[in-house]
Amino acid sequence: MELVRASDADYRDLLKATSVPVLSMLRVLQSKNGVHREEVEYANSILPNAGTYLSCGPGLGHFIRAEPGAQFTSSDVSAERELLVRLSKLLPEILRVLRCTDADRAGIVLDIVHDACREFSSIKDNGRSSANRKRMSAKLNRVGSVAGDLLRLVGDIELGLPDYVQRPYRRYRRKVHGEERSATATWLLDDQLRFLAAYTELEAHRTATGQGGMYVPGDQAKTHLVSEAYSLARYNLSPRYVTTPGSDFSFLCSLLYEVSTGVRDESLAGAINRFATSDERAEIDEHEAAFSEERDWQREEDNFLQVRESIERDTRRLEGLKTELRTADLSREARELVLIELEECEEKIDEHHRLHGPFLVWASQMKIDWASEAALLRETAALRAKTDIALGKRRRASES
């Protein structure tokens, strides 16, 4: 299996003053995503240009393996191609606003912008996060209710399932899976169902209240673009983030919107203003600070810096769990799960207080053959790609 490689000329093409060649962008993106030429060729043999254009996104592997729900059409390919054409025309202007003149850095910008813009439509279709939160919480509550009903039915003395199921289950494991195994003990099944009921109740509560729980998608597509523009601006130290309409930052957001939709001169003022005080901006700032040069200096000067910060973070988590433990509408079983988390959090804080340095901070300090590790990763990726193609061929052959 041969990886797609972008040449130095492809990277230099990204800095063209007018329009960037689409094929150069494709090779850079495919190279960054670890795409193999055989994957592109096989996908193209199924659907014209599917491998060429869909290889820049996460759906290529699903398409190659012929997984259910991963059936792309020519319109999907056309949409991806149109996005790349728009990006080829606007990338020079995006790089100008970012004051990016380095070819390698331009490749990173290209990768970030492409991913952000191709996600725009799917985020827009997610629906309102409040409605999604309510729906997901209801589903979790339903799982917990079904688990409770099943628990009661399995334990029904009249049915006698625990006694009757033993022999058929052993026969099933032997004939179907080729192994001798005793049936699951009744108490273990009860324990699993009780845990499932309590766990889903707790997750439903956390999801509904926004205090963690499941990831809840939303339809804030414009805010998504503003967030990506902010990350790019932080990474390139330009443009300065301001909420003023007509600023360079506002123009950068407008360019990303045009790449995503084809609509020019769209104002994202509302999304920019909302982002200014959002948790997402705070998270980006925190991440950037964690990997800044000043942070590197602090780590070298203070070997216990990360330990103290972990203690602070876990202490905040501990206070949140204590509040959650006092929630009246949680069942005793759900509160037991909270109590387990709380005790583990306390143990973690106590362990941090007892730690002694020095600590390994940099990868270069670890005695690992990094070249061999990288080679192993490449071999594994090639084997996975070969297996995906074989699986896709077998599935499609069985359907024809």
C-alpha cells in the first residue's frame, strides 16, 4: 500500500497569489489524512471521483467497507468538489488575512479550513441543541425504564427464567461460539441491569441539566466557523480578535462562510458577539495557554505545575459531585454512582498531594524507539486500508 505524498511543489502552490490548483490541495489534504493510493483507486472504481474528493473527509473508510448508511452519491462527490473549488479561489485571501507566508503552515491552515467548512452543513442540520438535549435525555430515561422492567421480569418467580436458561445457554455458546461457558449467574445479570438503570438515569439528568453527560449536537454552524477562525487567528497571531463589523477578523469569518456555502459578504456579527463570552472561547484560550512558549518555560521552572493544576481541576470536579449528590430527584442507585465518582476524585487528589518529582515531561525524554513506532503505525494503517478494501469487495459481491 502506497501513501499519497504531497510534494514541495504542492505546498508552494498553496501560496499562489491568485487561485490554488485543486489537485495540489487534494494531495496535501490526502497526505495529511494518511490516505493510500489504493483506497482512492478502489473508491473511484465504485463511484467516479469518490476516492479523489471524498478522501479528504472521514467518510471514505465507511464507503470503502460498504457499511450501512455510508452510501455516497454523485451529488455528494459534486458537493465536495465544489467546496474545494471555492477553497482554491479563496485560500490566498485567507492566508493573506492570517499573514501566513510559510508553505508548511499554509498546509496546516488548509487542513483546518477544509475540515471546518465541510462540517458546516452537517452542523446546520443538527437542529437546536435544547431540543436535542431534551430528546437524548428522554431516550436515556427510556433505556433506564426498560432495564428496570426487564430486571423485574427476569426475576419473576412464575417464569423461572434463571433456572430454565442455564442449559440452553451453555448449548448456544458451545454450538455458535465454539466454547464451553456457564450461563451468566442470575445475580450478575441483576447487577448489570441495576447498573444500567442507574447509569442511564444519571446520564439523563446530566444531559438534561447540561452538567456533563452525553455530547449534545447543536445547529450553531456560524458560531462553529467563528470558533475555527479564532483558533486560526490565535495560531497565526493575526488577525486580532475584535467584535467590530468590518474588521479583518470579521472578514476572515465571512471568507470561511463563503467557502462553506458559496454566499459572499455574509455578516457573522451576531455569532462573533456570542462567541466573545462563550465557554468555547475560554476552552480555546486555555488550550492555547497550555501549549504556549511561556507555558513550556513554566513547566521547566516548576516541575509540579501540572500536578497543582490537576489538583485544582479535580477539586472543582469534587465540588460539582458534592452538589450533584444532594440532588433530590435522583434515585438512591444513581446517587451511589455519584458517590463512587466522588470517592475516586478524592483519592486522585490525595494521590497528587503525595506525588514526588521529577517527572517525564517531554517525549524526547522517554526511552522509546520513535522511528520504529512510526514505522509500525504506517504498517498498521496500510494493513487496515487493505482489510477495508477486501471487506468492501466481499460485501458488494454478496449484494450483487
